[in-house]
Amino acid sequence: MPYLARSLAVLLALASLTACTATGTTSASATSSLNEPNTPDAVATAYLRALASGDAAAVCRRLVVNNVPLVDLPSGTINACMRQEYPKLATALPAGLADSAGTVTVSGATISGTTADFTTATFTPAAAASLKNLKAIQVKEQWYIAVD
């Protein structure tokens, strides 16, 4: 299991323990309240734009690990992701992509049931194509970027 997935799995486990020992601590951002277009292309576009613009909170809100969206975990999970995982994700950003963060688009994901991959998708600008290894998973009718 790659390092990032292991790290997020640890966050998930800690969040689950927190949820079991505390009440009323679930995230205020429910899955259905992301208020965004609900397609793999739209979530990948939003994720990459957030990554390119340095919006760590938006990046973390779009992640799912072990089929559990981070937004469905206790509120501290997003903050922990922002501090610990976002810097690792940002290192994968192609050089120069930050300059065109607002114009990043993804189209043509291949959907199979509740999963989608982007290996044959079109990425604009072309520099974003180096991130074709993205995968998306649908959980509770909302699409998220999966962390392997």
C-alpha cells in the first residue's frame, strides 16, 4: 500500500476511534452538501483546480479512503489531512500547473459502476495529463478522488 494511502488509512482509523468515543463530533460537511457537479470529470476537475491553487481544504474534502469520504469523518480529519497529507499530494503537481489552476479541466473519464479512471480522459492544460493515474469512487451518490 503506498505511503499516502497508509497515512490516510491511519487518519481514518483515528477518526473512527474519535467517533466512537465522542458524540456530536462528525463533520458539518455532509457528503451531500459538497454542492458540486456530481460526475467523475467534475470532481477530478475540482480536485486538480484545488490542488493547483493551493486549497488544501478543498483537496481533502474530495478524498475517499477505504470507501469512506473524509468529509464523513469527524471534523478534525480534514484538518489533519490538510497538515499531513496535502503537502505530499501537492508534490505530484506538474511544474507550471499552478499558473493555470483556474483553467484545469478533465473530460472523458471511463466509468464502470461506482468507479472511474482517467487514463483515457482529456486533461487541459496538457501538463495536467501527468495526473492520469487518478481514480474516482462513488459513495452515497457522490464522486470522490480515491487514494490508493
